[in-house]
Amino acid sequence: MSLFVSMNLPSYEMVKSPIDEAITYIAAHALVENRQGHFPVGPSLDITFMLSSKEDTPPFTGMRMGGYNPEGGTLYFEAAVPEPITRSEHASRYVALVLQDMVDNAKSYFEGLAIDFDISAWRRVLDSVTAPGYGKEMEH
């Protein structure tokens, strides 16, 4: 169906930080894949990255599921991003791993509800979206 990616910035100082750039990159490319219909048929996933700073942190660690909206067919997630990751050179890898974890959690959730969820297709699209240089072939 679709993937929706957003982030909660605790401070404008985080704009253009490695994590901001990594999440923006993924969100933009997920939008392209959504528009081209490359995500598998079935439920949509929505993830919000909750960024941490020295002044403000999410009230949880790791990832949490925010619930499923059967009318919209969307499963919601939030991921708490540790403060050291926000400025790390590994931010893009971290985002890719969180997305893979989200898909694994979604698969487990939907199995319990007997809802079809094509995890292999999701992984293929996410591998494409998170690959360095995504879309470069379209620029030439």
C-alpha cells in the first residue's frame, strides 16, 4: 500500500543534522515509491521518528506501535532516536535498520490478525529506498 515517514524535531538546531538528512532522504524516496505504486498491496505503515536532544527526549526508548486504523488500513509506529545518533555518520544506516525492524513488527502484528502482509515485497522496496544513491540513474 504505502509508507509514510515523518519526524518530530525537538529543536531547530537539528535541521540539516545527519538524522534530519537521513529521514528526509528516506521520506522523499518513499513518496516516489508510493506514487509509482511500488509498495505491496495490503496495509500501509506510518512511522514517526522522535528525535532526542540534550533538552528534550521522547518518553520511551526503542520503538512502539501506535495502533492500527482498520478503516484507513494503516499501522502506526514511533521510533525514539537516541541523542548520539542525531549527529552520527551512521544516521542513515540507523534509519534503514529501524524501517526493517518496523516491517518485522508489522508482520508479527498482522499475522495475529490474519491480515495478509507481504514482508518480502516490503523488504525489497525498503532495500531500494534506503540504498545510497537512490534515484541517481534518473538524474542523468
